[in-house]
Amino acid sequence: MPRSMALNYPADWLVRAKHNRKVASDEKLCDLVDKQPITSCITFIKPRKKGEQSRKIQQEVKVLRYSLPVKGKRSVPVTLVQAKEINPPKGISAYHMAATE
């Protein structure tokens, strides 16, 4: 049983990357997820932070089942869940991704 299920967590890892990492034979992780069909769309209000106003967020959710290669070891099968903000304000990252075994 995956650790996330045993502990009743929604994900084993939260993946945040500044770069679109190459994972295998010139494929890049975010590009692989971007090619997936939209599973769902969600809308919510992001609470206000110091120096910011609250704002409405719209995200597209995509899912990819993938085996991450691990140098010198067996690859790790993961399910990647990406929530990508639609039309984020300038300077705000559009991607949020979580992974589970």
C-alpha cells in the first residue's frame, strides 16, 4: 500500500519545480502532463495575504501515471496531479503539482 494511503494523506510528495526537468529521452515532465486531457476545472477564492488582495483562481486539473527513472535503481511509479492556473497575474507561477505512489 502506498504510504499516502496508509497515512490517509492525499499525496506522498508535493513537487514544485522552477525548471521543466528532462525525465527520459528528451521528454520533459511538465510537457508530458500538459499533453494530458483536462480531468477537471476548479474555481476558488485565494485568501488575502499581507500586501496582496484576495482573488478568484481558476485551475485546470490534469493527471498522469508515470514511472520516474531513478539512476541505478528501479523506477518509481507515480501518479502526478497538476493544477494549472488559467490566466495567472504576471509574475505568478501557473503550475502546482502533487505526486503519489
